[in-house]
Amino acid sequence: MPTTHEFIFEPLVIFNTLQNNKPEYRLATGYQLDKDLMGISFSLREGVTWSDGKPFSADDVIFSFSIALKYPELDSHGIRQWVKSIEKRSEHEVHFRLKKPNALVAYTLVLFPIVPKHQWQLVDNFAQFTNSDPVGSGPFTDIQALDENGYLQCANPAYWQADRLNIDCLRYPKVTTNDDFISRISKGEFDWTGSFIPDIERHYASYSPDFKYWLPPASNVNLMFNFKVADPDVRDLFSRVEFRRAISMTLQRQLLIDIAAFGQGEPPRYASGMSERFSSWADPIIAEKYRPYVSYNPMLAKDLFDRVNLIDSNGDGWRELPGGKPLALTIITPKGWSDFNTTAQLISEMLRQAGIRVASVQADFLEFNDRLARADYQLAITNYPQGPTPFKYFDMAFNSNYQAPHYPRYAMHYYQNPRVDKLLTQFPIATTNQQRHQIIRELNQIIANQQVTVPLYNTVEFYQYNTRRFEGWFTKENPVASPLIWPQAPERLLHVLSLRPKKQVSEPE
């Protein structure tokens, strides 16, 4: 269930992404990398018990990771690619031996749930185990109700920080559609949520002064060029950075945000597509140098189109390829992704104003992925996964090792740069923050200089909260940690520990 991680199974460490990945120690009290970066040890918190009163120890950690190593289908966070073996050094210390050096392996290891060995060692089939009576280490382990309308998950009296917990239960109701969600949140039913609400001021915030929201920046949505496109004339065109920059400067990004994302987004600051979340990693001089190329400048764009001999040679209003052949491009997006579909249609209209003929094409998601994997497209729109540092974006988006059919779509532009690949191999083994920041700055500069993709807009995280019944919320003015309720934000454990009921609040009529 979505409230299993963190709330039933507490993590070893939470890395606070809004506080420069500051470690917030939970079941662990510290960690230490080996000097050769081929291992890492965790010191475990003493005095912690499971919800059934049994003591938590190193045996539980070793047992949990052994499941992932033995059963690939349960390796939810890619543990097997890094961990070679696990050693118990004492009742409260474990050591992981790695298959290859990685200075940042802790970020991955702490995402894996630690389960109680004394309960799970009796399980015959882990893949089918429903854990209907969970034993956990987190603050909410008691499932008091579970039916077709939702479930009720209540406090663990044995929780090691029970004195900090002021919330008795989490009620997780079933929501059938987005319209259902909007109808119910507008009536004040939900306290803590995170979902897309079009025109959020009108359809939510205006209903009550207690209805609040915060939309922190997330990852970018980019336009991709297929550097391996079948047509050699189009392939030559895509290879010209002047053309890619011209496309970028033809786009009115605020209009994309206002229409396709209902105003919930930000124009990109970085021509590399790096998220605004990681502004502290950027060289401001480099950022400003390339920022004009992700800004609307139709006159300069037309000059660049002319420079690559993309001109209207027959006077019909459309630019032709240098040899005189008509240029007609397509943008592919996943069917049903309304924001992407609308974005593609708007881009088509904007490029037509510059004499570039573009049609938007929608495909089922599986077909969309397959076409990108086979390089069977011209232009495409994609978003990107997030991580605790900018590395995940640059690695997933520009590492040529990921340009194979069994990998996700993010690097399927097929641009390759040996220097980029080398920097991406250096980042995980860099031993200092200064070295890691320098690597990201160089990656940012290379990708921006080449305009490999065209950043369209920075997406946002969806977070709504109701101040009528509870206080202590993480807000834009009080950005303690990520405020999200969903499992991809481990900081939600810190959030729930900060919440407390308001006093003397009358019940709704």
C-alpha cells in the first residue's frame, strides 16, 4: 500500500532533498564509506523495537537485503547491481561490500525497506505474501480497517519516537477519479494530499482560507530530437546546433505552461534541462550565458533557420530543406497524456509561425516507448525521473549506455558524447562535494552548449494541505523538507512527526 514505506517500515536514513541532502538518521545513527569506495557500513540505533515488542538488530537489516539479493523480482531499488555481500559486524553495525565503487550508494540503500526477520523468515513465497498483519518499526503499523472505501492505519505504541507523534491514525480513502478528488477536497474532506487541480486558485484555494497549497519545482519536460532519424536530410538538420537553438527560441514557454499545464509550472532557467531544484549546483555565469537559447526570440530564431539554409525557396510559406525537398516533421506523445498532447499541438502552431511544418501524433504508451527504442520517430516529448542530486537527470538523459531497447525512453535521442559518458562514470566515485559539483557544472555546460534537447518547462510537485484541523505543515515559507505525501518522498515521515492537532476547533456542521 502507498503508506507502507516510512509509515510501517522506517528507513535507515532519510536524505533531506530540500536541505542539500542532509542525512536525517532514523534506524541508523550514522554511516561510513570505505576509503576505496568499495564498501559502506551503517551504525544502527539501539533500543528500537518492532511493533510486537521484539528488538530490532543487524540481523533484520541483513535478512531484508538478502531477500533482494536472492529474489530479483523483489529488488525494488536495484540493490543487486551494487551489493556483493553483507556482513554483520556487531548487533548494531552492518557492512555492505560493493561490486564497484560508489560514493553515493547510501542514497540507494536507504530506500529499501527493513522488515522483521522473526516474522518474514516464516514466509514461504515472498512475492505473494500480503502481510495482512504487519509488524513494523514505523509510526503507523496498526491496520484497523480495510475495505473497498479505503483503509485506516493507526499508531504503533512501541514506536521509538512515540513521544513526538501527535497523530493517532492515517485515513486513506479510495478516490476513483480526478473529478471525485476535486469534489471531495473542495469540501474539506482531506487534510494532506497531492494531486493535479486545474486552475487551483479557483477550484480549491478560493473555497476556504484554510485550503492551502505549495507547488515546489520538479523535473523538466523536454523536446527530443532523434539524432538517428532515418531521413538523411532531416538527420543532417538535427545535427546542427543552430537548428536546435532556433527551434528552442521559437517557443513561447509561458504560453505552454498557461495552457497545457494550467499555469502550474515554471520556464526553464537552464538550457541543459537541469531542474530548478538544483540551482545550487549550477554555475550562474554558464546559466546566464545559455539562457537566451531557452528564451523566446523569434527574430534570432529565423536568422538561425536561414543560417542552416532552411528557407522558403518557392514562396509557399513553408521552409524547405537545403536541397529543396519539403520539410515536414512530426512530434510523438503518449496518448492520454493531455498535458503532453496539448504541448505538442501548441509547439506545432508556434513552429508554423516560423515556417516549419510540424504535426503532432499520439501513440499508446507502449507504442510510444517502442518507437523511441527503435529510433522510429523525429521529435518527441518526455519528462524525466528525479533524484537527490542532478546526477540522475544527466545520467538517465545523456548516458549513451542507456540508448538500448531495454532501457527507459529518456536517452533515446541517440546523441553521444564521450566526455559526457566519462563525467557520468566519475560522479559516483568522486570523494568530495566540490568534485561532484564541478562534474555537474561541466555536464551542465556541455549539454547547454550543444542544446541536445529543448527544455520546455519545469514541472511542479502537487501538494495541498488543510490548516483547519492540523498545524505544523511544511510550507513554502517553512520549507523544512519535501512536503509530499507520496512514497517517492521519504521526508513525509519527518512531516507527519511535525504535525499536531489544532486546539479548540469546532466540528464541521
